[in-house]
Amino acid sequence: MIDKNAIRQTVENAIAGTDMFLVDINVTPDNRVVVELDSPDGMDIDTCAQITRKIEEAHDRDVEDYELEVGSAGLTAPFKVKQQYMKNLGNEIEVLTRDGKKYQGVLTAVNPDDYVIEVPTKVKEPGAKRPVVVNQPVVITFDNTKKANYIINFK
């Protein structure tokens, strides 16, 4: 089986000095290698092809046969690394915590151990007849996040 760490090292060398970041590498027992990359400006097919060529140069298919797929992290796929949170600052995300709570709001801050989303919440103001919607900040730790992903809005 092809060494996942060797692939990781090759990819990290290939993207060094760029704004790209590695999201995930998956190697199956039958040597199917899937590399997910991303960048703040998104990924194009030419960049993925360039990274594919660098991996193929470093890992000869005659020595060990493998199937290789290099692509960008999907738009609707859950976040896997902190850089994806940074990329989505100011965007609406949906979060499911490990204790089963679900939040939907705008990602406003990313810290070393947690992140903040502004969640629209109905609040009854004193003296008001009806509740008003205000954005309440919710701090969620990365450890308590089961799943977080970008929400596509067609507004």
C-alpha cells in the first residue's frame, strides 16, 4: 500500500509558498489516493493537474500501482481543517455540535481553539409588543464541533 505520509510530504512541498492548503488525504487498501486541496480564492483544474503531475513524478506508478485523484474540497462538504473556517469568515455556516445542538449563522471570528457565529435569535425586548430578531454570538470550540459546513444561499 502506498504511504500516506509520503504523499502528504509531496503535496506539502508542491503547495509550499502558495496560499493553498491541504484539507485531507485518503488512501484506501486498494491504493486509491484522494487528495483534497483548497485555497482562499478557490481551486481550478489547472492547479489540480499541476499537483497531480508533481505527485506522479515523486511516486512512480511502475514501482507501486495506484489510482490518483486530486481535487478541491467540495463546496457543500463539511469543514475538516481550520483554514476552511478562515476562508468562510463572513459567510453563513451550519454547525452541529457533539452534544446535538444545531446552529445556523454567520461565521464572525476564528480563534486558536474556537470560533464565533452570529445566530439570529428572537428576543422579547422590555416594553415591546413583539419579539425582535437580534444576532447573538455563539462561541463553539473545535473539539465540540461534530460537523460544520458552508450554506449556499440563492438570495
